[in-house]
Amino acid sequence: MYQEGKRIISHHRRHVIATWTVLLVVALIVGGMLGTRHFLKADTKIGKPPAPVVNTVVAAGEPAKPFTEGIFTIDLPKDWIYIGRSHDTYQAYEFENTSGNKGVETLAVYVDTIPTNLGVNQVLPVEADGDSIVPTSVSGNCAGFTGNKVPGAQATPAKWDNINFLCDLANYERNVVGTSSQNAINSVTLTGKTTGSHRLFFTYTDNGSEPNYQIFYNALQSFQLN
């Protein structure tokens, strides 16, 4: 149909134009894909992969040496030594570090004869798991949450994470951590496979500039009653 002022494009010519348009679009797509593959292709050839580098990361204070004393075993850092039983009524098993500042870190293990009125500066709540111990996390200095003024009593009743313990407000600047449990203050009861049930209490003292409580945590995790 003829319309004045408008150019008439035949049906054949329209078909040719559409065909070339489609071919042009396809060519652009294919060219783009090939170009992308070229630029993404690595310039180097992958040969035999190198052997993996394996590093053993040892956390500070990680247990490395087992000690068997009395009716229990415990793991402590390899520089630690057993120094004997305490010369008092409790006869606690005592250990200390030897590297760096010797004796700055100490651990005491009380078995059955427990100091029920001994205050500490921080508490580590624990639970019994048969012949083993499940530690949680060390509290902050109890002088900050007892509500009492310092200096105060050496055995001030305190609570952390629903665990009762005794806070040493007389020596509030020390770094003495003690265990306590739902069983009793300063006590957790374990049952050994051969020795039966025993009450235990642990204290860890770190007089270093940056106390490492991970040593205490790891030691308790490794503890086993025989």
C-alpha cells in the first residue's frame, strides 16, 4: 500500500535486514566469549603442585609433658617441674615453670584435704565428668564484682556464673585463680576407675606481667583421676 511521504520497504528486504541483524548479534556474543576466555586464561602452565607446607602451631602454655603423681595424671608445659608436696596440713602437689622467670607460674593440686576458707582473686568454675574435669572460663578479678570495699576480708563470699567461691579482698592485686563447682566451694568430686571418689581443689598463680590462664585451663582439661 502506498503512503505519501513514506518509503516503502519490501518484505524481502526486511527479511534480509533481520537476518543480518541476527548474525551480527550472534557474532558479537561469540566474539565476547572468546575474548573473555583469552583474558581469563592463565599465562603459566600448571605442573605438579608443590608439597603442602605443614606448620605445627603450639599455643602458649599448651600441655606438652605428662606428670603422674599420687592418684592422678596431669599435663603441663614441657619446662614445668614437680617440686613436691606443700609443707602444711594440706600437703598439696605443687608444680612450677622453669623457663624465663622461674617460679613465676605455679600450680597446686589439693586432694581430699581441702582448704575450705582459702580465698582467691579469680575463679574458674568446673564440672566433674567421671574421672575428668570440664573447665569453663576464668572470671575477672573478684574485687570488681563482690560489691565490697578493698582491702577487705581474705575469704569474702562471692559468686560467679552461679558458682560460689571465696574472694581474697585482702590481697586483691594478686593473680591467684582457684576452682570451684556446684558440689561445694573450693571443691569438685571426681570418681577414678581404680581409686574411687575424691575431692579436688586447684589453684594457679601467675605473677607475670601478662598472666597466661590458658596454662591452667589446659592442665585441668588434661587432668585424670586414676
